[in-house]
Amino acid sequence: MSRWRRSVDELAARRRQQSECERAQEALSRVTSCFQQLAASLGSSADCSFLRDEMDETRALAHRICSGLSRRLVRLLSDCDSASSGVEDRQVSERLWVLFLSALENFLSDLRKAYDLIGQFPLTQRLDRRSLVNSGCIDGVVGVAARVASVQVPWLTLEEEVVPDLTNHIASLEAMLSEMQLRVPVAFWSVEATQPAWAEAHCELGEPDDSLEELMEVEVVSYNKMIACCQPLCCRLGCIG
């Protein structure tokens, strides 16, 4: 195989891996968002065994995504260092890296909060429900569980791992975060965004058809017509014209 052909094949393989990591990153964002919504019901009147089971399944799905995504991103960035990849290819991998580490830190924060709330509201017996906060939240868990079930990740069918309990899960993610930062020291400040900051705030809003001054003039004219039309002895309601 020629050197040119080998370079083209390696570039195509990296692009496929990056696309796979992008889909996994999107799936991780959806799963961790659902876990955050489920954890918000802990200790409330919506807390139950079904909620705890759905949280465990959501956490297990996030664990598999994180494990596969961390290995692939480390391999991608290591190949970028060793191979003659372009600057754009390196930047794409670094952006994925920063997005994943940010999502990992947010997920760790939600896991710690869930650990504290589960410790305060164990729900091991029926009498434990007396300590729940009557927040009025009794619905919404089923919809979140359905969104978690609809998430698909490319490699989940091939990589089934034993999911640790909540305490060991937090410890393993903390170790993963430290190891990734040591193996691939990518500075967050060195990664450039692909779109300007606060892009949604710079979008041009449609101009209103009537200005405030015009609206005020219409109100004044209408009020004057009402006073001129209606006599005090005629009626007590203004004429609408």
C-alpha cells in the first residue's frame, strides 16, 4: 500500500472515530440531563422505588458511555500527536475532549448530590416515606425514563461492563477525570469555540410593527373619542368604535 493511500485511510478512520465520539457526546448530554431531572425528585413526594431504579439504569448507561468515550478520545489525541494529522483534525479532537471533561464534571456533581439525598432519604421501609418533603411533584418521572430509553450509542452493544454502586461510581469517575487530564494535558483556555460566544443573544429580533410612541397615540385618541362620545347621563361605559 502506498504512503498516500495509507494516509488517506488513516484520515478517514479518524474522521469516523470523531463522528462516533460526537454522537456519543450528544448521547451523554441527554443521559446526564435526564439523570439530573430524576435526581431533582429525590426526597420529594415523587420519590419511590421506581425513581431509584430508573436512576440506577440511567447511571449505568452514562457509565458505559463515559468508559467508551474516554478510551476513544485518548486514542484519538494520541494518534494526533504521533501521526501527521492536520491542525483542524487536532482542534476537532480537542473540542470533543473539553466537552467531555466538562460533562464529566457536571455529572460528578449530580452524582454527589444524589448520594447525599439518598443517604438522607433511604426509603428502605414504608415508614421512611413519612420523612419525604410534600413538594407536590407526583408526575414526570415516566417521561424522563422514556427519553433515557430512546438514547442510542454505537458501541453499547459490544461493550457491556459491570456498573459499580453509587459510591464506587463517584470514585471511578474521579479517577478517570484525573487520569485523562494527566495522559492528555489539553488546556481548556487553548481550545477555541466554533461559534461566537452568546450567539443567541446577538441574533436580530424582528422589529415591531408599531413603535411605543404610536401605540400611546392610539390609546390617547381612543380615550378622547370615548369621552367625547359618551355623555355622563347616557351610559357608564365608553363607546367602542
